[in-house]
Amino acid sequence: MNLKIFTTQRQIRKWLEDKNNEFLDKYYTLGEFLQKIVVVEGVKFVDKDLRKKYLFEAVKNVDLERLGISRNFLDFFSDSDFIFSFFNELFLERVDIERVKLSDVYLDYEYHLEILEEILKNYKNLLEKDGYIDKFLIEDFRINEGLLEGIDKIEMRLDGYLSRFDMEVLEKIEVPIFIEFDTDRFNIPLLEKSLKTANLKQNRRYVYDFKNKKLTEISENKNSPDIEIGYVSERINQINYVFAKVMEFYSDGIEPEKIAVILPDEEFSEFLKLFDSKRNLNFAMGESFTNSDIYIKLKSIFEYLSGDEEALKKCEDVIEEFEKLDLIEFIREKATPKELKVIDEELYRLKTFEEFFDNKKDFLYFVLERLKDKSFDDVYSGLVTCMGVLESRGMEFDGVIILDFNEDVVPSVSESDLFLNTFIRKHSNLPTKEDRENLQKHYYYQIIKNAKKVAISYVKNEEKSPSRFLYELNPGFDEEKAVKIDEKYKFAVLEYSKEKEIARYDDEFDIKFPLYPTQLKTLIECPKRYYFANVLEIVNEEESEEEFFGNIFHDAVEEVVKNKSKINNEKEYYNALIDEITKRITDKKLLFDVLVKWDDKIKKFAKKDFEEMKYSKTLPEKYIKFNYKGLDLAARVDRIDLKNDEIVLIDYKTSKSAESSENYPYELQTTFYFLWAKENFKGKNIKTIIWDIFNSKKIEGVVKTKTLDDVLSNLPKKVREAEDIVYEINGKEKTKTAAEICKYCEYKTACGRE
């Protein structure tokens, strides 16, 4: 009997398709095989999530914040993946931290590596104390000979590369091993390095006799697929493209089961599911368990226990039972048979971990983390396969459609790849960022090279550009000559969507109070937009880059100002702000980008603001609410400086346009500030400030009570066309056109202006 080793479960299913009642060879995926073949005597492996509890103990006395990781248990539970991925990478390539430190000749990561070394030592000691071991702590091991009993040879399909640890395991196996793999210009360097062979040729299929170190070429891939590349202006338009290309491929004689839709960002599958009313697609990634009723209920309970009163609305029917019952018992009671089928075995294991948690809330978070990666299999039974790029490894299709081929999606860069620079990685014998990217190029190249017809789409607009991979995977690609495909395929899914209505607009509505400055601005500019956002409460939850940093900066300044007694000079003010910002951004690449863009501006802010912040009696962020002429109004003040005879109300702005002369929204805001302060600090001189962080300057706020009076007395009750909107800026009447107002509006489709 032979033992066959594949890269993915999908490869195994494909191999089993034409097997009837014949006697089958034994088979595993490579991951399953390595897990079963390695035996470490006298210990047991720690559970994949329980290990985080041990790691949390290991970092208690470590300067964790310098790694940009929160010390809060619940935040740490997610952030710890960065530490584990780094340790695992060192293990797989059999490199210790000391070697990495020696390669860090410029001491760029000296402090970080010392912290990680201390964490690793603490973690190992804690596991050993309880008789556990983690995979990346394996030193000595033996081969599970029982797994190989009766096996004559091992046939392995390799669609990647073998780490040094993988090679170490294979070297200890006595059974003959034959490794089959395909080559291209992207994966040859990795294969030659890991298999310690040379002179591999491009576009060949080889079999490598591992024991005898003998290489045999078995075929050459001369296939030249027909490749079409086009772009869309909006990501959602790719839905049209998918269904149109599936029909085109089918019309050209390609059977549906030979067509695949490849999703570099698998979350796009949620959009495809919405429009696949004919159930033509089969989603390899399944349907996320996070969409299930029981998961949504559990998450709502956790959010409620964390202080979110709004979340109670989603779980108030079960909260009483939750408080009475044991958590696992509660889940079994409330889950449907379909949900239990997915999580029943997991619940049995989870029950054994309950004793490790001090309270029910923390255990609930642990359970949510364990269940979020579960999925319902066999989502739809269509013949066209929809999958991520990793799932496509080793598979061959005649028709291939690849979406989202944009620079911010392809290649997908792991956070651990960004921790050490290329110089250190190269000298430590760790895979470099280039190695990782080449491996991804290999996956895309193989799925393309083995097809007959390929259709690739990407998004092209002010924020999106095509991935540089396009130029390497298809050398003839010319962005200037690329075809825009929105119009060509815009009717492809019309039959699915033409009767659906995204939102119904009623041109009469009641204004919701209290009214904030931004809401009032929206009412003046476009009542329709106000209706969608504030009456129907259809909110865009995706933050822009500017909004993301703005929120981080506001929180950081608030925390520093609360502890200003510890700040003695502008340098300490700056350092404290950077520390707080670093704590709040766990994505290492994002943190680097933020610091590059904002570091100098934060330094200037600290220098100019220190005296005012330090020597005033300061109130941090405050939500203000007041009644003006019978109407409830409200606003958020970022900081209030109290002096002997002066009150200064400050708002931080990180927008690039904060210094614009057309600061109309800020005039509303500073007028609100003034009116509230006038009632609450009678007899004081009131001053309002817009602190323009991006341009490093303070702008004195403008108070326009007359304008506000006019606006409030004429609040709209009926929608007005955007072209007719008139308002004042600096005393001058100005009209905004529909093009100006609607261009970037997230509701333009719903209101019919798309």
C-alpha cells in the first residue's frame, strides 16, 4: 500500500472522484501527516486557544506595549497571534532568536527581540510546569512508525515549499518518499533551497526521489491560456463580471464544474451569495458561523456585558436564561440542530476549559474566538467553484475568473513578514517578503497557466490601482490599454436585482433631537442624506484612513491630558502621545505608515500645545447638551481649558481641509460650543479653537448665532433637490451642485442618483 499526501482537502476530494470500489491507498493532507507522524515523548500539546491563556501569564512582567500589543486580556487574545506567528516561523526554519539578534547589525529590533526572547522563556517554563508543549518548542521527537505500518512508499504532491523542520521530519522516515511538483520562475528559488537541488527548469513537472536525491522530469507545460484583463470603477460591479464570464465560458464549451472563481479577498463571497439566486456557485469557504443566530446572540450578550446597552435589544429575550445556565449548557439549549452539527464536538472540548477562566464573560469571549472560524459546509450546490487562492493550490480548471486583482489585496502580506527587514531575514535564513510574494505569484501563475480561458478584473479609481503582479504574471499587460468593463457587463445580474429596492425615501420626516453640528450640516446640504443616516440609521461602518487616525489621536490626547501631572516638558508630551498611539494600533504595517505620515506633525503639536495643556485647568473630552430656543442641541468638545477669566473650548481636526476658508461645518460646531459655554460659564471670556493637526496650527473658531437662528427656524420638512441647496459661507451665499454633493455620498444608489 502507498501513502498519498496532498496539499489541500479539495485535492483529496478531486482524487477520490474517479475511485469506485477499488482498494484505496492511505491519504492525508501534508498538515495532517506532519501532525500525526511527529511524536514528542512524555508531554501533551497545548490547545490552540488555551495557549493564549499561558502566553498572557508569560507577558505579565514584560514591557509588552513596546511591541504595540495591549495588556488588556480581551485585546491581547487577538493580538497574541503576532507573537505566535513569529515564534512559529523561527521554529519551522530552525532559527533561534540569538541568531536573529546577531543578524540585526544596526540594532533596529534590539529591544523588540529582547522582549520576545523573555516572553518565549517565560512561556516555555509555564507550559513545562503543567506538562504541556507547543509545536514551536519541539526539540527532540521521534517518528510514529505505526502510521507507516504496511506502507511501501510515500507519494507527496507539493504545491509550495518545505520548511527546514519539514525536511528534518522527512529525513527521519525510512519509507521511500517521492515528491511531485510543478515549477515556474517564481517558485524555483524556494524549491532549490528547500530540496537542496539545482538546475530546475521553468514550466516543468518533476518527481523528486527524496532518499536517493534523484530528480526526474516527467512533463512540460506548454499551455498558453487566453487571458482577458479588465477593470471596473466600483468593486461591486465585479458581480456582473462574474456571472457574465461564467455564461461566456459555458457558451464556449467549458463545463460548469471546470470553471472556478478565485477570490483573493474571500469576504467578497458574501456579495456573490446575495446575487446567486440561481445557485450556480459552490462556495468552497462555506458560510461563516458568525452569521448564525446563536453566534449573533452570544456576541450581543458579550457586548452587553462589556457596557453596550444597545446590544441588549438583540439578546433581551435570552439574557435571563444566560445568567442562570452554565454557558455550554446555554449554547446547547439555544442552538438549532444545524448549528449544533457544526459546533457539537467543539462544545465538548470547550467545556474542559471553563475552569481556566475567572468569570463567565471572559469564558464567553474565549468561546466566541473558538467558534468564529467555524463554517457551514456545502453552501449552495452549484457546479461553478468559488474559492480563495490557497484553496486553489494544485487544482486545475479550464475556465478561471479572478477578482480584486488590486495592489492592496494581491499580494496578501502577513503581519509577521513585516516585523523583520529583508536584510535580517536573509542573514538569519528566514523567508523574506520577496519569498512570500513569489510563493503567492506561483499559486496564481499555476491556476492561470493550467487554464484554457482566464478573466481577471481589478478596481481602478482614485483609491485603487492594479496589482504589480499583473505585469509579472502577464508580461504583455499595459494599464493604459486596459479595458473598462463596467458598461459592457452592467446588465448581467439585472434580473436578480431590478425588483429590489434598497431603501424607500419618504420626503416628510421628523428631525431627531438632540441635533449635532454634523447632522445639522447634512440637513442643510441634503435632507435626503440625513434621512438615510439618522432616520433609517443606515450607517457606513467602514472608517476612512483619515477618520481612523482621527479617532486614535483623539483617544491618545485624552488619555495623556488625564495624566498631565506626569508630563514635564514638550518632549515628554510628544513621547506620551506616541506611546498611546502605538498602543492603539496593533497592525504593524499600519502603525509604521501612521508614524511616517504623522510623527513630525505630532511633534509640532506637542511643542505648540504643551504650555496651554500643562498650565490650564483642563477638562478632557466632554459631550455637551443644551437647549437653544426650545430645541435640544449637542456636540462633543475634545478639550476645555479653564483659566482665570477665560474658557477655551478646543476641537482637534486631522482632516487635510481643516484650514480651508470654507470651514462652514466648523462654524456650526464652534457656535454650539459658544452657546453652551455662555450658559455654563457666565461672566467668562469664551474662546473656541480648531486645532488643525495636519497643518500644525490653531484656527480661532467663528461664532455665527444669527446664521444658526436662521437655519433652525427654517429646518426642512420636505426633501429639496440637491441642485437647489443654498447656504452661506463667510456671509456669502453659495450653491453646491449635485455633482459636488453626490459624488462621494454613500447613499447615492439608494436615492437614485447613481
